[in-house]
Amino acid sequence: MKMIIGLGNPGKEYEKTRHNIGFMVIDNYLSEKGITKMKTKFNGEYALENIDEEKVLFVKPLSYMNLSGTVVRKFMDFYKVKPKDILVISDDLDLPSGSFRLRSKGSSGGHNGLKNIEENIGTDVYKRLKIGISNNKEIDTKDYVLGKISKSDLEKIDKVINKTPDILDDYLTMTFTELMNKYNTKC
């Protein structure tokens, strides 16, 4: 079983904000697959699906970004998922808007959602799909990531989000090294 986690914050006020990229990717992917209903458990929305003969658990933690790891840990324990079978989708300030990067491990890079996941699962060795949101040093980081995405940046980010179903489908059938080799050269 694989677990794909999209990070974000719950509530209407956070829709279309930079920090909600993970939610946007999960919603887009499930919509493409015709999956319209998620269930709620462990303070998270989830869908358990069979895709390409692989059991896949999609999770959107509803605990707010800084506590995402508590939700992830509960799903991992209940479904017996190992860190090596996790893919976390998040925003990344260090990548330009409209770009993305796949990583097999690494530090949280100051991202509080990733930091909390690492604290709760006890490792930084899990897969990530990081989607660029750029960075505006003139705006406080918290205000920037919780701010609405500008129209021009949204167009760039939407192009990446529209590529993610292919990336996620390939994630289910390729080794992660093959996946990184195929997609990291394109950004």
C-alpha cells in the first residue's frame, strides 16, 4: 500500500492559498479519476482506492499545517504504512512558481508541515513532491504562504497541478529513481 499526502489547511479562507498546494493536487487527481467523495477519520480526509493494481491511501490532514504529522502518524499506524511508502505533496518557497521537484529524502527546509511529519514518523526518509510557490522577501513568510495566489502565479501553478496526475500515476508503477529521472529534468 502507498500513501499520498497532500498538505494544506482546512477551511474556505485557505482555499487557493500557497500553503494549500498539496490539497489542490490531491483534489485534482481524485477528480481526474472520478473519485468525488472523501471520508473523514483521524482528523483527516481520506480515500482508499485501487489504482493500477496498487492500493493507495490519499490523505489530506485537517489539523492545520503545523500539526500534519499527528494525522499522518495515525493513518500510518492504522493502515500499517511504512515511511518508504509515503509521498508528501507540499509547497516550496525555494522553487519558482510553476516548477516542481521530486525528492526521496531531505530536511524540512523550514516547512512546518514537513517538520511535524518528520517529528511524528521519526525520519526524513520519505518521498516528496515539492511544488514551487516562489518567495517574496518583502512579505512576512507566514503571510506569504497563507496569502492568495496571484492570477499570474496561479496560471503557472495550475500547469504543474495539471501535470501531477501523470506524475502520481507513474509513482504507482515506477521506482522512485525512475520517476525522478523522468520528471526532475523537465522543471
